[in-house]
Amino acid sequence: MQFNRPTLLLDRAKCMSNIGFMAEKASRHKVFFRPHFKTHQSAEIGQWFRDFGVSCITVSSVTMAKYFAVHGWDDITIAIPANLAEMTDINLLAGKINLNLLVESNEVVEFLAANLHHQAGIFVKVDAGYHRTGIDVEQHDTILGISHLISTKRLLNFKGLVVHNGHTYHPSPAATGQQKEAIKTIHDQSLARLNRLKSFLQANGVEPLLSVGDTPAMTLTENFEGIGEIRPGNFVFYDLMQQKLGVCGYDQIAVAMACPVVATHPGRLEVVIYGGAVHLSKESVEDENGNKIFGEVVWLNEKGWSAPLEQTFVRSLSQEHGIIKTTPEFFHQFRPGMFVGILPVHSCLTNSLMPWIKTLNGQIIQTMNLFPGP
């Protein structure tokens, strides 16, 4: 593999295996699979999902919806509360594809009803414990009211309830080996509350689709009671955050950032790489020894990359620099000019910083970062 600057590498075989795993799980549990494309942000990788029967997708912005609509996707949910400042583009999309939007207030429903020129699907955003946004899941009457209001509007098609249990990324207890059960517990508790809400709505004449999306729970759980649709995204690449949670193994992480070594400091057992926050983001996790790490280090080879080097990690990042802390055993194997691989903490953010990805066989895959703006 040839590089001359930080390059995001993709192991296509691992990526396809990850897609196949989630598609099979959705099929086995008879839930609709609407994957979130915010992780890979690539028309080429999006096509790989079609091999598994995927025809409808989730995105995280109007811009991303425009990008994938241009590349042939005609049923898209924008999984962020509707940005009313983008009504021109929302109308353009709604006139060309089956577009789903998220709302959480009567005010936004009324605005959409007054300003949409084409029919759009409408999901009510529900908060089942993450507390980022959405109507609290226990506010049954409020959710019933907004659902009824949507149903009275000519161009608004009530679809159901959307939830993202992002608190599965921060389970308690956080002790190694206990996170998986904690994630399942969060999911089960959330689902029980959502199903009580669903039953209440059904008893009052509203039949909602329940759409759930978070990679930790969707990977680990076998409890899909009442769920009609799942929207995980990160699973396509996975990353160190998922590995530390026990959601995936190192062998399922499908991306690594290839970074050149630019300096070594034997007195500190530190290695400087050209690969900083603008390549890896500033996300961090703690390892089993309590170290704050911004990536783990692997050797690159003809098959991809090795297992992570023991006690060797990116300990800090500035804009373009990364500092690797390592051991005497490994330090003398680092040489200026060589490339090493960094397993990213959060592959979604890492990929969003890169204009293209390189597969292990040398194929260049463009991402939406090259997509023209407004």
C-alpha cells in the first residue's frame, strides 16, 4: 500500500461482514432495516448495502439526504429534528423522494404543514432516557396530541415514533466485562417504556411504527419486542469505542488511519505521527489501565493490519500532530518515514473528516465531503 499523508484504510471484507451480520439480524427478528449512513457517508459503500436487500436509509442532515438522493436512494429519513431554515431543500427533496422528517413540537408541525409543497412522512422524536432531544417517553398525552395534529394535516403522513438510545454508549457500571449487560438493561428498560407508550397510542386510535437506532443495543440484544424498524449506523465500521464497550472485537473494526511517523523521542518513549485531531477527531476512551487514549496502534501489513500493540496508544492530539506512547520493546521499531495504523476511537467522526477512503486493494472510495455545497 502506497501513501504520502494520513489515509483512512478500509477492510472491505470486514465491512461486508458487519453489514451482513446486522441485515441477517433484522431479517431474523422480522424488523425493517433502515441503516444510518452517517458513518460511511459514501455512495459507493451505500451500494454494498443493496446486496443485502436494503432499499431505505437514514441520514443525519439535509445535505446528506441530498447527496444520497442524487445517488439513487429514494426513501430517506433525516434523523434530526427538522431544520426549518432549510425548507427550500426539504421541499426539493420531498418532491423527488419519499422523505421522512422528525418533529417534537406542535409549532414545528404547524410550520411544516404551512410550508411543505409535497407530502412527507413525519416521525415524532421521543426521548427514552438519553436526554439529548425529543419528547419524554412518559408524556403520553403530549405525544398523542402531536400525533393527532400531524394526522390532520394534508401533506403530513404520520409514520410513528423515533428514538435513539445514545446512553447505551455510556452504560453504568462501566467496569470491564459488565458493559454488555448494562447496555442490554438500558435497551430493555427503554423498550418497556416505549411499548407502554405504543399501547397507549393504539388504545387511542393511533398505530405507530416504533423506529429504534443505536449500534450497541442493536448489536447485542435479542429483544426486539414491538420494534418495527432499526436504524444503527456505526456497526458498518465499528471502532475502539464499541470495542471498549464489549460490543465488537478488534477483528470487526473495519477502518484504520495510516499515519506517517515524523519523529521519535527515546527519552520519553514517544513517537510523533502526522495525524492529529483533523484526522482522528478529539474523541477519547479509557483503556483497562485508566489511560485516556485517542487511538490504538497497529502495524500495517499486506493483509491490512495487526492486532493492537500492547501498552502502545495515541496519548494526545493537536491539530496535525499525534503523540504515541509506547514501550522499549516497540519503540525501536518505529522509524521516521514509516507508516503505522491507528484504530479510531469514533469511526463516524474520523471518516467525516476525510474526503476519501482507500481499500486494502487500493480502490479509492469518495465520501460526501467532496459533494458540492448549496
